[in-house]
Amino acid sequence: MSVMLVGPKDEQLGIRVSKRFSLDLHAQGVNLEYVISSDGSGPGVAPWEITRLPPRGQIFFPSSLQPASSGQFSPLPITSASGVTWIDHSTAELTSNKLIVNTSCDWYAHSDGELIFVKRQRDVPPGKAAAGEGNIEIFAMPSYAEMENQG
């Protein structure tokens, strides 16, 4: 079972966004698929999505060989072991912290110890993310965390 929503065409950008929400009964989850269709008349665009999370749990993803940055924010305290990098929101000393990294992977996840939320996106090869951005970005402060991805 799925629902497809199609937005109006933005004449200035020459794009239309569609979203499909479908149930995955086997995995007991919901799949969200976003598509940006362009008629080629506007500037190039890149998708960007933010998911806001409660201030608890861990965010984790495959470790990257690419250098990480934090932009204008304080670096996010991370731990890496056995090919996985994570932040533990419940133990981190946070102010307004960010991690920007291009992992060249197609997933990252959050777990609160009971549920797991997995975000999947297209792999962005090294050097292909927007300037100053990565395919995975995590912003965290004491009151919430955000998983941001570019596709």
C-alpha cells in the first residue's frame, strides 16, 4: 500500500517534487521516496532533508576516510570503532555541535535503545556534494538532534 503526493511545478526552478509513502509490512516500517523532476530550464539543485530527533540515543553510520568538518559550529564529539562512527547524545557535552562528512555510504541510523530509524539515500561520491556540505550531517544540542542528508 502506498500514497503518492505530487507538488506543483515551480516555474522559476523548473522542478516538481513528488513523495511516495509506502508500508513495508515485512520490515514493519514505512518507506519514504522523494523525487525531484527537472525540465532542465532552471539552475541545478540538490535535495536536502532534515529529521529532528529527541535528545537521547545514538546516531551511527559507516566510518569515512574523508575528513570531517563542523562548519561554523563546534565539532561534534564522535567515537569510531570497527568501521562505524557514532555520537551518543545522552553522554555528549553539547552546545551547538555539528558533523559534516561525506561517507560515500547510502545509509545512517538513530536508535533510542528500543527503536531504530534508518535513513537511506543515494551515495554521493567524494567531491560531488555541494560546497561545504557532506552527504551526512548531524547537528546536536542539548534539546534535540538533527540528521541531515543530501542526495
